[in-house]
Amino acid sequence: MRTALHVVKLGSATMAHPAVFAEVAELARRARVLLVAGGAAGIAAHYREIGREVPLLRLRNGDEVRHCTPEEMAHLVDAYERVTLPGVRSGLSAHGLAVFTATGASGLATATPAGPLRASVEGKQRIVRDHRIGTVSSVDTGRLAALLDAYDVVVLSPPVAASDGGTPLNVDADVLAAELSNALHADHLRLVTGTPGLLADRDDPATTVTDLHPGEGAAHAGGRMRQKVRAAELALRGSADVAITGPHTLHNPAGTSRFWPAPPPRDELTLLSRVVAIPSVSHDEGELARYLVGWCAERGIDAFVDEVGNFVATKGEAATRGEAGAARRLLMLGHLDTVPFHWPVRWDGDVLTGRGSVDAKGCLANFVEVLAAIDVPPGYQLRVVGAVEEEVSSSRGAFHVRDHYPADAVIVGEPSGVDAVTLGYFGLFKLRLSVRTPTGHSAGKEAVTAPDALIALAQDVRDDVLKLMPEALSALISLDSAHRHDHHTAEAVLNFRVPPGADLDAVTAAALRHRSVEVLRRTPGHAGKRSTVLAKAFGRAFARQGLRPRYLVKKGTSDMNTLATTWRDVPMVAYGPGDSALDHTDDERITGADYVTARAVLADAVAHWIALTGAG
């Protein structure tokens, strides 16, 4: 599944390094990729080939730009179409990718002509009116979306179509990338260049400025880098996470300058603000995982991304069970991924709005911050995992955790509110229903279409299952139909939330009595007890914070259910800030006060768990 969109702008010098095409190819296997190609090197090569000087203008600020007269634009288009774009296509095709290339002059982007320039021509100041440069005014998002679905990589370059109907207009490639990112609601924008990001000392490549907010980049930029800063700050108006990176690579943590939205109201909310600002829709958790690994490395915490993409951070070495006979390994299991879609992250006073703020980045950020702050006593091990694919049926991250990271107690990172702890969840029973009917006119007497038959089948299955589990909840979560020349098909996924203790063998048998029913998933519900050491530790933590606790069993499902399929007698609870009624809605938001209070409760609970199990 390729849901996320990465927009990557490659400078022309970068494209001389084949390694960057290998990185784009790796990215294209898991995400949609729109690549914007810079053209300076290709233009220079083309003009040498045709024996023509590149005409230049020097602006009042000292910058030198091409003089893009209507006559010259034909040569610029040729440079992209004969040199730059074939080079990119060749570099990507070598990795087996299906590649579409075009200039924006094809109509995929349109610009409005800029006004006259004041420039130096032959040593004299003059007003230049015969140039064809512009400002991007519209993007054909429909055509681009179709191309992104059809090809592994779509490559676009300047120039772009002119809104006045004249010859194409030259636009800055970095700015074009930013405009495309905003128009297509991209997840990530990377401006790849030949230096290690923005440098505090332009002569020292080891002085990368790692984190910037709007208005801070210009102080570190000169020459062409000013346009990259302009593009990066323009892209912050959209929803992508934005970085200038290099030299000549997409993934160089030592050479990355990341641009963040406006800073949080208090420093203690910085990690929360940043993890929410990095989009991580299911199957696109890599950027967030790598960011958290870097955050931990700066604080001396052992952290890595495991083979399925989970973020894993650990402190302490647990005693073996034979040494003390006590439970000494505490796992704090959050998840990295969110449901689609995302929107610009913003602070409104103490309220942070953004996809994942509640479900469940607030929980995960608190786990990491508590891990960083705590002194783990000898014989104990604390581990934080940010799992992948919690929001999709695969739950790949949690299954890997279940099979590779054993623990003696588990705190799952899901929103419960600061004064509540979740002891259990309903389970999941998911079925695929399919029907096939002969073709026929829907106006025919007693006509039964495939969707008609499917709805009837769904109701029959639902009735049979609910007879056995009246407390279960059910919903059709997808429905598709298709016509062929001789038959009509329909398919749906029927989802049940089943209570802890439900007899899944019995309901499976009831469902499979019907034809064309397939079981996609059956994960039992799970409910722990308030008498476990872990639940007691939370009780003491609530008391210390002056909170009257609530104990919940939720009708959703979490990674707790996955662990409980084989982890017997391991105490588990779920805890985290935020109102779970906002999960998966377009109004996800969390308050800084809730986040900080929940962190204090969590830190106290961990400390009490350590004390109750033998230390402290």
C-alpha cells in the first residue's frame, strides 16, 4: 500500500550522484514519489552543445539570474527535455522503476507572469520587461494524482504553463516543489542539495543548523540557499514535514536542517509538538521512527529501528527470573502510525491540533520523555516501543513485539484521559463477504443485483453472530462492486467488536455457515484486573497527583489484544493523555496541560511499579 506522498527536489549537481537514485527507488517501494528536477547543470550542458551563451541579469541585491526572454525560453525547455529529464529517467529506470517525466509547461502547473525587473544590463541599470518568469498560481492536482497512482515516480521540472497564454514561464524549482507539496497535501518535502543543510558557519560543513522555525533560516542562507529557505517556509503553510538535506542524499541525519511550524508555548511541549508535526500514516512511519532514534541518541539512550520498522529504545538490564524471582521488565508500547489524513499542525494557546495528537503520539512522546528522565535501578529494564501498523489490520509491529520483546508488565500508549486507566479492550472479528450474480437490467421484475445480495448476506451473518454475542458491535467498513460482461460482483468487510471472553470458535462457525464468507481476523478481547501490581502502581500515582481514578474497558481494540493472544498472566494497562472520542476525527487536539499531567502520572506509576516489584 502506497498512501503517503513524498515530494523530493533534487538539485542538478545532486543528480550526478547515482546513490540518490537508489534512495528514491527505496522510497518509491513504500510511498508515492513526486520528484522535482533542478536544471542548472543541464541548462549549462545544453547551451554548450548548441554554442550559445546563457544570458544573465544581475539584480539589485547582487544575485545573478537567467534572462528568460521569449526567445530564450525555447532553449530552456529544450535543456530540460533533452538533457535533465532524460538523465533523471535513466537514473531511476536503472532501478526498475516506471517513470513519468514532463516539464510544467505541459500544463501540470501554471504560473502568473512576474512584473518588470530592475537589473543591471551591460553595466547599466534598467527596467527589464521582456523576461518570462512567474509565480506558481495553480496545480493540476487531478492529473498529478492519477499519474502518481499509475507510475512509481513522477518527475516534473520547470518551466510551467503561463496563465496569460504566452510562452512558458520559468519558475524556481525549489519553490515549485513547495507549491506542489502544498497543493497535493504531501506528507514530506525534502530539498536535497550539495551542502549538509543550512550551516551556521558557511565554511564549516560540521555546523548544520538542525532545527528552525519560520523566519529563522534567512540568517544562515546566502546565494541559492535563500531560495531553498524561502521554499521551505512556504511549504510550512501546508501539512508536510520539511527539511533541507544533503550533501546529495535524502537520508543524512548529520546534514539535515528540519523546518518546524511555530514553536510550542512552553519548552516542555517541544517533543510533543514535533512528533505530531511529522506525518506517519500507516506504512509511512519511517521518518518519525528515525527522528525518535536521533532524539534518544542525543540523550545517551540506546535506540534503533528494528527489522519491521518499530522504534525501540531501552534503558537498563533486567535480572533473569532465577536471580530475584521478580518481574523486572517493563514495556511501554505505543504506536507510530496514524489514520489518514493530516493537516497543518498548530498551537492555539495551550491546545495543539493535528493528526495523531490524541491517537496516539501524545502517549508515545510521554513514554520517551519518562524513559529519558528516569534512573533505572540495577536489575530492571525499561523499554519503549513505537510500533508500526497499529491502525491497520496487519498489526505487524505488535506481532513483532509479541514475538521478540518479552516483558513482565506492559503499559500500552492509548488515550484514556489523565485520570483514567484502561484495563481492557473488546476484540476484533473481521469478515470478508463476497457475492456474484448474473448480469441483468436493474429494472427487471424481481431483479437482485450483487449489492442487493451482499446487503442481505451481511444482515444474515450479522443476525447469527449477534445471537451469540448480543454485546458485540458491528459495522460494514468497506463495500465495492464491479460489472463484467456476464456477471456482477460485490464485496464487503463486516467488522465486529467482540467483548472479552466471547466464544470466537462459536461465532466463527456461525459466520462460516454462510457461503462466500472469509475470516480476515479474529483477535479476542482482553480485560485485566485492578489487583495487579501495575494497576496498583497507577492507583498510587493518581493519588499522589490528587486524581480520583477511573478504570475502563473500551470497545475499541489496541495492541494490548495482540500481545494477549500469547502473553498469559502479564499485567497490562493502557494509559495516555487526550480524549479518545477525538480519535480518527478531523478535530484531533490535545492540551499541553493534559500532556504534562499525564507525564507526571506515568513517571510516578513507573516509579511505584519499580518499588512494588522489589527495588526502591
